[in-house]
Amino acid sequence: MIQSIRQYFLALTSACLLIAVVCAILPNGAGKRVLTLAAGVIILLVTVQPILHADWQSMLRQITFPEASVPAMSLAHENDALTREIISERCRTYILDKAKRDGVALRDAAVTVSEDGGFSLPSGAVLRGQFTEKQKSEMSGWIRDALGVGIEAQTWLWE
């Protein structure tokens, strides 16, 4: 779109510049008046060229059926999915960093994110690694308090 606008103004400016140079070179008289009239027609044609070459059917379709031209619902769903993915990854990193600081040997953490009342929130976690029951209990409580994932929604796998 921007490239088209740039080309349009470049063509218009070039035509005007060329005509101005030619008109400046010619001596006054009938020939110059005819050339000036022709130059005006050329500038008019260059100016209305985008209107002559416009895709009117496509524009009419966009005006008549705007939902067909911009898939707003699919963009909203894609945005929600990306938001859930970002939240999941950040929670995973948060859990693994906390486990490392506390000396818990977690190999991996996967956090599921669900939509609740229009908000994407962590709703479950699968944690893999080597840990004692005390470490599991402390981390489970921390995940419940920090991320809002209930202990019943946490799955701990010893590996």
C-alpha cells in the first residue's frame, strides 16, 4: 500500500517536473500554448490514474462484507492462543527458577492455561524431576499460592 502511494506521487512529481522543464525551454507562442494544454491533460491523466486502475469489485466487496475482508474473530482467537502460550512459558520459567533456587531437581514443568471469566490463568501443572516429599509439598504450596494452581491440578512425576 505504501509502495503504491510512493509510486503514485513519484509519477505525478516526475510528470510535473518534465512538463515544467519543457515549458521553460520553449519560446512563447502558439506552440507553447498547445504544449501547455497537452501538459495539463497529461497531468490530469497521471492524477486520476489510480481511480482508473482501481479494483472496484474488491473495494465494493470490502464495503459490503467487511467481516469477509478482515477475519476479526480468527485474529482474536489467535491472540488468545498466543497469550495463553506466553503465560504458560513464563509460569514454566518461574517454576523452574524457583525449584533451582530451592535445590529441587526439576527437569521440566508444563503449565496449562485456561480462560476464566475472560482472563487467561494457569490452571494445571505437570512437573518432572527428582524431589523429596518435603520438597514436593513446599513447591506445591508455593505453586498454589504464587500461580493459583490448586494442588489437585498439579501432577508430580518422579524421573
